[in-house]
Amino acid sequence: MTSEVNIDNGIGYHLVGLPDNAIKESSYRIAAALKNNGYKMPGKKITINMAPADLRKEGSAYDLTLTIGILVASEQIKAQEYAQYIIMGELSLDGSLQPIRGALPIAIKAKEEGFKGFFLPKQNVKEAAIVAGLDVYGVETVQEVIDFLEGKGTLEPTVIDTRKEFYKDLDFPEFDFSDVKGQESIKRAMEIAAAGGHNIILIGPPGAGKTMLAKRLPSILPPMTLREALETTKIHSVAGKLKEVGLMHQRPFRSPHHTISNVALVGGGSYPQPGEISMAHNGVLFLDELPEFKRDVLEVMRQPLEDREVTISRAKFTVTYPSSFMLVASMNPSPSGFFNDPDAPQTSSPHEMQRYLSKISGPLLDRIDIHIEVTPVPFDKLSEDKKAESSILIRKRVTTARELQTSRFETMPHIHYNAQMNTKQIRAYCALDDKSKQLLKTAMERLHLSARAYDRILKVARTIADLEPSASIESSHIAEAIQYRSLDRDGWLG
């Protein structure tokens, strides 16, 4: 997008090119900033065209662009090379600059288009400086930009060592599995989920540790690749969530409240912004107390869970945001929180349980590979002094398994781990021997599993085999994978 400024005889300020209200109001901010810095708004007819004229423009990031354009067109400053730079920033009335959204995608596009440099507010400089081969200048006032363009002052471009930033703090997770007492079977299920990128649901009474376990899942996920980090940073940049952070090196963990709306979850608005499922891209989306979410909110997740992207359509344009995340959900087994517990202070009737569990549709549960019951930790385990296995050790095993999968799918650009396999790849890489086939057939018939659940069991079994590592899927791997389908078993709905 380019901005053209023309100053002619007459009086008026005309801004064309489908600007929104934030851009239309910029004339007041520009006039005040110019006056407070010793310049003036020309008392003539000012026409500004924001090309392409048929594309809607939004936001206050164009303030600095228009200010420099007006100063050059009115010959108040002499800046021969200003057209070689991208200039973006929101103006305060005193000429200081406020942060903008989407600095990283703008910097990437500036480099592609062959611009020499990029001026932007200092608060955004770290994210934009990730882009190599582009001079990125963080500025605090409009006067700094004017002085540089006129050759009266110097600015040093910000340089960031991307690799140093990327690998810091990886070995010091905030939440570590070494803090978790007991729960060995749950940790095993979460290790499998992390190794294959599988969705998981934790079912258990209040206080069993479901949320505590979920918060520690990102600490055992493999470190992000540079490609993943760049993708994730771009999404958070567009949403304006980076706050003076450069390249994101920790996988995101998003935990929206159960009162969230459809639009907030999947993204949208007049100018579609990424929702929580896109903010969790390459990380974890944690839905605590899953049945408390509105049913229609949960149903809109079904397609993004399968396609790993979400498309938001509006009358004039369509935006597609990536949404390849691990879904981690938790729920109580009944409205009271206790199920088949004779010592429970409060129990639920079969009818209440049926109504409670029916809030989660079968198709959504089918898309969750691992269902695991979480039981409260007994006192003797809680009082142990023995340290549990650390997240770093678990992550090493997970990373080794992921490397096997990366090698397996290296010829397939959109598949990186087992959970992303489609039916064709499942048939190719999840072949079973006769004993395993018979075991799976019996489980399918007894549990009345769907075809999608059958595929999920094969994917989880393949991940269990990769963790050993084993080239083929054995009957023991199938047996363990079947155990992780708790909600398919009789007794949960009656």
C-alpha cells in the first residue's frame, strides 16, 4: 500500500482510499503534532490518496506516514530518499509515537518489496528487527524521523541475534513436571500426547490436578523450529499481543474462559483478527471445564481441529489463519464433580450425568485422541520428598520421537507429526499384524467405536511405538492406545 499527498490551491483536507474512522481522525493528531514540533498544517487543499483505492484501510498506524508525506509535499522538509523507507506509527499530540499492530508482517513485506529500511515506534522494534536484510529503526518521536531524512541526525538500525533470542530460557520452564507428585499414568499419557501432537482430555474430580498437569504440557513439547517461531510471532504481531518481545521462543499456552464467544475463539470481526485457536498455533489451547463452554462455541472448533486452519469470510475479502494447536481439555465426570464415589459428599443422578455429558458432542470427542481419567493423589505420594522426573528429561524423549516423525514425513510439506496423518498415511505407516488386528477388532465391537476413533487409536499406537522406538506397531502398543479412550467405555453415560 502506498500513500500519495498532493497540495494545491484552495482549502480542505481530503482523505480517499476507503480509510476507517481511526485514519480519518488522524488529521487532528497530525495538526497538533506538527504545531508542537515547530511545523504547520498547510492552509491549502490537501488531497491524500491511499492506494489501492478499493481496499479498506484500518488503524492508526498510518499517522506517521501521512505526516511525513504532508511535510515533504508542502516543502517544509527536504527528504530525497523518503520513498525508499516504510514509515509507520501512531502519533500522540506532542509528536511522540505509540506502538502499532502487525509490525513483523509489514517488515517481511518491506524486505520482499526491496525497501531500504523501516521506521516504526521503539516498542515494536524487536519484532520487526527479526527480519534480516532490512534496516529497522526504532524511533520515539516524529522529529527523529525528520532529522534522519534531512541528514541532520543519525539513527542506528536495531540488530537482533535471532538464534540467541530463540534458544534462551528453553531449559528453565516456569512450570515443571518435577513438581507433580504421583500421577505416573497421567504423565505417561501427556508424554504420548506431546510426542505425537495428539489432543487430550483429562477427566477427574475437583482437586485431582487436571489444571496443574495441563499447564506443564508446554514444558515437554519439543522446542519450536525457526519456521514455527516466525509463524507464531506473526500471528501475535497481527493481534498486537507481543508487547516489546522479539521472536517468540516459547510455545504459546492459551486458556480462554468458558464464557468465550464464537468470534473470540475462532477469530473474526469487521476486520478479521485471529482468535484464541490461532493464538495457540504451534502451542496448546487449554479448555478448562469443557462442558461449561456453550455447545455452539465447541462445535465451531470441529473444522479447525481437522483442517488445522480457520477461514473467516466477509463480504469483501476472506482471511485464513493457521490453527495447528494441541487441544487439552479438562472436565469433571459429573455435575457434582464426583462419579461412582461412595464417599463423595454429593452425587449426581444418571439423568443429570446424561444431560451434563451431552453438552459435548460425539464428533468433538472423536477428534480428541486421548481420554484419561485423573484420580486424586493419595497422601503418602503427596508427602514424599522424592523429586519426580523433570520436564527436561521427558522433553528429550518427546523430541527424539518427533525427530523420527519428521524424518518419516519429510517428503510431505504439511505433515510433521503423527496427529496430522490423514487416512492415506495411516494405512501406509500404521500396518498391524494379525494379533493386533484381532485385538483392535474386539475393542471396536465392544466399545462401539466410530471409524474416526479407529484412526485415532492407530495414530496413538504409532506414537507409542515411536517413543520406544519400534519400527512396527505391536499388540502392546494397540492395547495401551485403547486404554486412552475412557469416554467410549460403558458406564460413562448411564
